[in-house]
Amino acid sequence: MDFTTSALIASWAAIALLALVVSGLIRQVHQLSRTQPHRPGRVGIAPGAQAPGLDAARPDPAGLDSLLTPGRAALLLFLDADCRTCGQVLAEAGTWTVRQGDAAAPQVLGLYAGTGPQADEGAVPVRDHRPELFTAYDIPATPYAVAIDPERRIVRSEPLGSPTALLRLLDDIAPATPRSRP
């Protein structure tokens, strides 16, 4: 038997042994996953909960109360200055807000845990250095949106992967909104 044949036999033996080990590991993982109860975790604040930072009885002039119009639905956008998608979502929110030009449409507010973008404030007011709101609203990642109804309760809380996801969310919470003008 020459070296090539010996190496080929040894390679096949190693592959067979590796297949048996992987098969055993898969069987163990499958068995463990059947014995563990599946409890999907919830991220973000639960719908129906009272919106943190909003207190109709005792408005806080330095809090969200001073930024949002009482009796009007709102959409809080949790963003990060280093996130490219966040910038796109904020720009789309600004375009949507200008297009609405309606006091009945949900009010949109951008929030940053750290420093926000160094630009003039556009159609969407932006507040930076608000890490306490990220904690209160249980924000796992950015961009993230929280819809609040006029009674200051959470309607929806979800991550946004793109500006299109923002438009879908806005269409859901304000369905009678046109996307373009004739």
C-alpha cells in the first residue's frame, strides 16, 4: 500500500468518525431542546401599558410631556447616531411628517441615548442624551419605534429594519395617510 492510499483511508476514517460525533451532538441538542420549555422572550414595552415618562396628572416640563401634544397620538423613534439605518428612518419620518401637514396625524419624535446628529432640527424634533427613556421603554436595539395612543398607552413597540418598515407602521397607526400628493 502506497502513501496516497493510506492517506485516503485515514481521511475516510476521520470523516466517518467526525460524522458519528456530529450525529451524537445533534441528538443531544435535540433531546435537550425537547426537555426545555420554550418561552419566547418579549422585547420592548408591552402594548396596553402606560407610556413611561408621560403623566397627564403631573406633567414634567423636562420630560416627554413637554415634547408631545396632549390628546394626540405619537410615535417615538429610538435611534443611534452611528446607525446608518437610523438616519434613513429619521429622514423618512421627516418626509412623512411634512407630507401629512395635519395636526391629527401622529406626532413623531426622535430620541437618542447619546449624542444625536449635529444637524438643524427638521420636521421631526430630536432629543439626545435620553438614556433613561431607552431603559424605561426596554429598547434592545436601534432603530426602534414605540407608538402611543392619545390616552398615553402603548399601541405598538417594535424594531424597524428599514424606512419601509417605518412607513408600514405609520400606515397601520394612521391608515388614512396618502404617500404622495397628486
